[in-house]
Amino acid sequence: MALDTPPPRNTTIAIGGLVIATIVFSLARGPRREATAAPSASPVALDSTLPSFGPSPADRLSSAIADLRAMPSLSISPPQIEKLQAALDGVAKSDKGLRMPDGKDPPPLPVGSPHWIRFGVILVRYEGAQFAPKEAPPRDVAELRAKALHADAQKDFAAAVKAGDPGSMADIGSVKRGVLEPATQYMLFTLPVGSLSPILDTPRGFWIAKRLQ
């Protein structure tokens, strides 16, 4: 189901924590091109050798905080701002989600693709993923667990969500284009409503997503 108009404000507020985390992830990665760009425009790999472009990190952080403050019933105090900045400084760069599973650039979204989607996600963190705890398992071990959870999710998504790592949610609310990494965005925005995604390798860890709307 295409969502051409933004969801109600209360939906956004209900997932305020996710919005903050997502903005931190996005800011840490730096600016990027949307998956809907022309085919000739390839997503930019996150490499220290590449030149930076667009607004500075400080400008992006200030803009993000201003957007958060504009949300009804959501206030950001100076200590919270400092916490956001500290979290941003501690997030490692990642190239996960920039390329499709076959290593190619994600194609443009098909004509008529929605501007907003709603989905739930099972998160499986691994060593080196953004915000992964010190005790997180190696990537290959986490991948085996993700495969088992994917099989469980095909039978009972809600139960598999409960078995996932903290951050897993049966319904995270609505997310618009441009928030997720290009390949992750393409996979989820082209996923049929009610369907389960394959295992997606994202900067936060493995994702198993189910599109709800």
C-alpha cells in the first residue's frame, strides 16, 4: 500500500527513540545519495579516502536536533544533546547497506513506490556493528542465529521478534525514503506488504524485516 502522505504526528512520537537512533546512525554515516537517484549516480562508499560533501556534521546534528524539538510533547535538554553528540562520536563508520547482496549498486525504486512504509524488524547484533555490546558474537556466529530466527519468523514473526536482540520491534512505525541505507531502502520499499525480507546486513547488525503497510 503506497503511503503518499506523512503518517499522523502521534505515530512519529511513539517511535521517538527510534527516530533519534536512526538520525544518529544517519549522521554518523555522513551524507549519501538516495537509492532513487539516476542509475549513473552510485552510492558513495564510506571510506576515509573519499572527499566529504554536503553540510558539516555539526550542521547536520543541529538540524536533526531542531527537527526533534519541533515534535509535539518531545523536548531535548542540554544533557540529552550532549548524550546524542557522544553517541555520534562513538559510532563507527560502516559500508553495510550501501550495496545489494550481489555487490551491485541498488537500482532506482520503481515508479509508484511509496514514500513511507511501515515495518517490524528483528535485530541480530554482531561484533563491530554500530552500538553492538562488547559481548556481541562474531559476525559468522550472529549470521547463523539470524538464519534460525528467519526460519522462526516465517511461522511466528512476533515470537521471533521477542527472541531477537534489544532493538527488535514488531512494529517500528512509519519510515520515509532517505532514512535507511540505499540497498536496505530498496529491499524494504519493494517488499510486498505482509512479506518477510531476506536477512539484510545493515550498519546496526542483521535485520529481518516484515513490511506491515
